[in-house]
Amino acid sequence: MNKSVIIHVAITALLLSLLSVSATAQFSRDLQYFRAPDKTGLNIFETPKTTDVPFEGLNVRIGGSNTLQFQWLDHENSGAVDIFEIGPNFNLATSNLDIDAQLFPGLRMHLRTYLSSRHHAQPYVKGGYMQVDRLDFISEGFLQEYMDYITIKVGHMQNNYGDAHFRRSDNAQTIFNPFVGNPIMDAFTTEVGAEVYYQRNGWLAMVGMTNGKLNQSVVDAPEGQLQTHVSLLGKVGFDRQLTEDLRVRLTGSVYHTGQSQRTYLYAGDRAGSRYYNILTANSSEFRIPRFDPGYTNELTAIMINPFVKYQGLEFFGIFETASGKAMSEDSRRTSNQYMAELVYRFGNSENFYFGGRYNLVTAETRSGEDVDITRFNIGGGWFLTKNVLAKLEYAHQTWDGYQPTSVFHDGKFNGVMLEAVISF
């Protein structure tokens, strides 16, 4: 029996085992302190500290998402380095499986598995966590006056650095992203750690710590070599519906690791870019056209995110600065990212939208180049139902400042993307 057959048998057995507990467990779509994976989850960032969902016993929610794209892009460079000839066609369909369980009042578990992703041929677990919003499992009402404002998350999970990850595409979970691609300098990593939140009257504070490793191992580096230390992260912000029409949110986040064999904040996504085979002749290259600054040691990253929604018009922005170095470098380098996204939602229940995005990264590479990478997107979408979304966009990206021997020298791509999303 080959490996893929074994994996599919295991997944089938898992689903059957979940169904077998139906005598004692519910299968409701509603969970406590939960962000719905459909249209109703739009513009929700950290899960709220209020809920109207009662606890009536163990509640298991099985959901998922599926995304398929039709890509019609052209790309070119100076010709010093060969790249694929590409044409209009479909990309690999991607798929996620989500299992969420309400275990006790205010105690919830989440697990996400990538069933089909660009980088891995086989299903694999992205990550999961336990979220604690009440301590009734100790005793009913235990420290309730504090837990009304405090949330605790523990697991091997995506870290809450910045607000862009609440809108980015996560493999097949693309319904929250109004466009197809993610930011050029795409902050995403899954590490074992814990985060503690305090939310009250629109104010937010979070502190967290991880072990700094994407690939978990108890094996340390040999004596005399660089050891990986813990990473620290934090966030402060304000998010309030000021009037019936106006909502304002502003947050600032920091991620810091003092010493590491390898930092993955900009290289941790195994699902890959949503634009396929751009500026490469290597079919295993899956992250271009993103930019990874290559900080493998002493990384400090700061992201500021404004979000304003007035009636159907919403603005989301990124100002990000990151500095660090590779182990072979003596001095630190800096990369800056700027992004502005303007979207107008309209129609019955805002089922339609159109908008534009401008994204710029300025950075110094390990080889000493001062580079600028610019992307512009314009497009729109239609929610056929709260679970089904169709997107159409035009994307244009350029690379400037790279050496003539680089594949990115005089590089650019542009064209049309069509994306269909199902999320439930």
C-alpha cells in the first residue's frame, strides 16, 4: 500500500471516528468565541470576548475550504537567466480540512489540515491550538471577573503578528482576502507557543512567546554553533465601532528573536504563492513572487495596521519594518513594506465589491543590492452565497535594483487571475 493510500485511509478513519461519537456530541455550526470561516467572518480579527452561543455538551464542527484559480499571466526578465514559458490555464486546486471542537464552556480546539497544497503532494497538518476564554473546567465561574477580558491560546499555531494574516489567503482558505495574492513580504509562521490577550472597551493587548522553530525537534545544534532561542511577540491596539456607519481599528505588533539558526517569519508558508511559476525555471520554486529578506538571525519586525470601514468603503494598510542578518553577516540589514488596500462593498448584504491594492517593498539583499519590488492589483468579487465567492483581478509586479546576473533583473509579470472559493 503506497503512502498516499495510507494517508487517505487515515483521514477516512478519522472522519468515521468523529461521526461515531454522534450519540454524545453535537454537530452544530455555532461555537463559542469563534470566527466563522464564511462571509460572516469578514473583518473579524481576534475572536471577540462576547458570545451568545450556549454550551450544551461536546460540539464538533467539521468544515473546510476549496479554491481553484485560472491564471492568465505573462512574465519576463532581462534574459540573462532562463524562465518558464507560461500561458493561460488552471492552477492546482487547493483544499483545507478544519476540525473545531467546543470542549467545555469557553474551551475550544482548532485543527487545520492542508489536504492539497502547492508545495506538498500529500496532506499534512498546518497547525492547531487550544483557546481558553473561561476557566469553568476548574470550577464554574472561576476568575470570571478576569476571564471576561482575557483569552489564552496555546499550540503549534500561526502566530498573531500584525493584522495582515487575518485577511491573507491560507492555502485554500481565501474567502477573507479581497484579492488573490498575499503581501509581497508575507509574514507567516507556525511555531509552538502561547499567547495571552486582554480585550476591553475596544482596547487590545497581547503578549506571546514561541520556541522559534518551524520544524520541531529536541535536537540542539552542536556545541559551539548557534542555538535557537525563544521568540517574543506582542500587539497593542484599538478597535471600536464609533458610530453605526464608522469602525476604526489601529494596531501595532512586534516579533523579535535574539538568536536563531533560522527564522521563518517570511519563509514559513508551505502553501506557496498564489501566482504560479513566475520568474523561475524550477518547478519546485513555490514562493516567488514573494520576497524573503533572508534574516536567519537576530530578527526584529514591527508592523502597524490601520483599518477603517465607513458604510461599504474600507481601507486596510500595512507599514512594516524588519531588520536582521544572516549568520554569515556582520551587520544588520533593513527591509520596509508599505501596502494600501481600498475596497468598496455594495449590493444586497454587501455581496459585491471592487477595489485596488498598492504594495511596495524596499530592501537591501544579502548580496548588497538595494531593491524595490512593486505590485498593483485591481479587481472585484461576488459572494454568490455566504460560502461561495468568485474573484477577478488584474495584477502587475516589477522588480528593480537587481544585478544583471539575477533572475529578477528587469523582471515583471502582469495579467488576469480568476479565483473561485468555497468555504464552510
